[in-house]
Amino acid sequence: MQEIDIAQSSSLSYFCRQTNLVITLIKQPPMIEFKQQAAEKAVDYIQNNMIVGLGHGSTAIFALRKIARLLGDGTLQNVRGIPCSRQTEAEARELGIPLTTLDESPAVDITIDGADEIDSKMNMIKGGGGALLREKIVAQASKTCIYVADESKYSVFLGEKWAVPVEVLPFGARATCAFLESLGAQVTIRQKADGSNFLTDQNNLIADCNFGVMHTPEAIATAMKSRAGIVEHGLFIGIASEIIIAGKDGIRTLQH
């Protein structure tokens, strides 16, 4: 007896006609479904002729796929994307999404991206995928920033669940990490599975900084920006225009 995952099959009807096969339905974990629901809802904000910031990560990819479908069937027209990472650029090209750059199109109409942790004031921690610098550059060039997440990413205060990723130059990294520790963080240089250092698209390091629960993330963000050697941090303060959160009770939005 042969089992087939129909999620990997391009022709379900063919397999259903085969009486000697057992079809195994593979259901996505709930959090993945929630990510997809939130991301696809955000795509509804995109209109024809827009320049769209394309986020990085496991939630943003669902937005890319829907954008590609809508472009393919003609629902959306003349939409161009600005990817927030090399990985997103490769995924967008594979999906057939037309791309541009901030040099060619410095005013972005809307950016759709994921978030690692969201607080009650709509501040966020981002950078779990290591693309925080480009994500923030694109966000700050955008008229509207919509962030999407499943309900597990919501916290009353930042730092309840996630450390803050900080992109640092390799030069002087030890001294930079000591500075971050002086601010109260437990600092770990991010590594890949093989034990080598993770490098960003800019060939910098990521220092994951556990500050614990942050009641005043603005103060921590200001302190980090004052230090040479810190390229950018993953605290996104006051950047989100709207946040879409999907969960077991449906979809809800946070707005200023």
C-alpha cells in the first residue's frame, strides 16, 4: 500500500481515481494557517500601480504567493515589489513578481512584513530571519506599513518572548557586545547549524540581545543607536501603520 501526501501532488483527481492508493490528508499546523490568513488579508490593501515592500520570512512568503496569484490572473496590474532581503528577492523572481529598487522607486506605497513579537502599543521586535536592516530601510521609505502575525506573537510588553536582534559590524564586535551587555542584555552571537557565525546580507553579525521584559523599549533603542559598531537594531518603534493578527477567534487588527 502506498501513501501520498496530496499537498505535494499536482493532480489530486488522478490519485483519487487510483483504487490501490491511500490518500493521506496533511493539515497545516494552526499557527501556519494563522500566518497565512493574516498575510493574505494584508494583500487586500494593495492596489494597481503600487510599489510594494516585500517582507522577509515565513509569514511574509504567504503574501508573496498571493500577490503572484493576483498578478497572474489580472486582478492586480502594474505592481512592482522591493524585496527586503536576497532570499525574498529570489522567491519573488521565482513567483514572477516584477521587481524594482529603492534607487529606482524611492517612495514605497505599502510594505507588508511579518513580526517576531508585538506589544500593546504596536511596537515590534523584528530580525528573527536576520533581515532587520533592509526591512527597516524599506519600512521607513513606505507610506503605509502593515505587519502580519499569528496570535502567538502578541505580548503586553516586548521581550516577554523574544530577544532583540542587533546587527553589528564584525570589526570590534566583542567591544560592541560588551556595550550591549552594559545596557542589561544577555548577548549571544547568532550562529548557523554548522557552528559558523550567521552573516546578514551585508556580511555583518547578529547579536541576539535578551533584555528581558522591556517597559521602555524606546530608551533601549535610543541607547543602541548611539553606539558606533551597531548597524541597526530590531526594535521597530512607531513604524507600524496597522498590524493584522490571526488566531483561533479570527482576524483582528491593531491601528493607531
